[in-house]
Amino acid sequence: MSVQLIKQYHAQVEKIIRYGGNRKESSVRKPFQDLLEHYARQRNLEMIAELDYRTRKGHTVYPDGTLKDALRQDWGYWESKDDQDDLNVEIEKKFAKGYPCNNILFEDTQTAVLYQACEEVGRMDFMDAAALDALLTKFVSCESKEVREFREAIENFSRDIPDLGEMLRDAIRQQYEQNPAFQKAAKGFLVLSPVTPG
């Protein structure tokens, strides 16, 4: 979506490190969140920080960010770690806690790792702007099975409405022509009571 934005992100992180003197997750997380928010908006999504997620075992976890659409459906998750952490170990810890693996991006400002359908589908060095751009685009473009089925149901329903309306009109017309009880009820329903001036 934008290699230039990734270069701006790198410049912002370097500035934070130069001014602040450290690379802690809490210090450098915000610029990456801003970058993700830009990618998300290109897909009409929002990156919402620290939303609770209920695991299959009934525990609550809090990914650093959750990609949401206007219908409040989850599209993906983001988890930031310190570059001093072993990213692979941290990923395993998160999955052991029940973090979702259908579309989750882990990063430590050095490496980004994307899991989709519970499989690692990409691992990129942050300094490779083109590869990171492709990975972030893949992350925000991933449509879960539930979201896809919901969207398809809406599209199918919208497409079927004219036919359903015509079928309903035909059923009413047929009942009106053949069913005396329906005729009587319909006439009573359609008669407007005159309004008496007060």
C-alpha cells in the first residue's frame, strides 16, 4: 500500500530512540500502531487498541490491537513485543494463552511474523520496506471464514430481495383471487377510516 509510509515509520522510530534513549515496546509501539491504522483504513477497517478477546478456554486476553469492521467483526489481531525478547518464544507463549491464530501479526520493530489459519505465512525484516508493505497488506486483506460467509449472505439476500418481493406479490394476488376469507380480511385492512374533524 505504501513503502513511503514504512520509511516514515522507520524515521519516527529512530527519532523516538534518539530522543528517548531506549527501544522498549511501550516507547516504540505507537508509531507501528499508526502505520497499521493507515493500512486498516485502506480496507475500511479500524485498529482498536487493547480490546478483550475471550479464548476458547474461557480466559480473557488483550491483544495490542484488533482489526474491526463497521459491523464490529474481528478481522485480525496485532501483538507487539520488545526487540530484546525472543520473538519465537513470545509467539508460543501467546498461543499457549489462547491468543487467536486465524490472522495475527507479531512484531518487535525488527521482524514481523504473520499467522493466518494458524500457520506462519510470512516473516519479514522491518528494513525490507517492500516486503513489509506486502506483509501488512496481506494482514489487513485477510477475510476470515466467518466474515466472508456473513458478507456473502448479505450479498445473496440483497440479490434475492427483488425475487422474494415478486413471489410475495404473486402469493398475495393468488390468495386475493381464490380465498374469500383472505379477500374479506384484505378489504378490512385496506379500508381507511375517515378522519373526523375535531
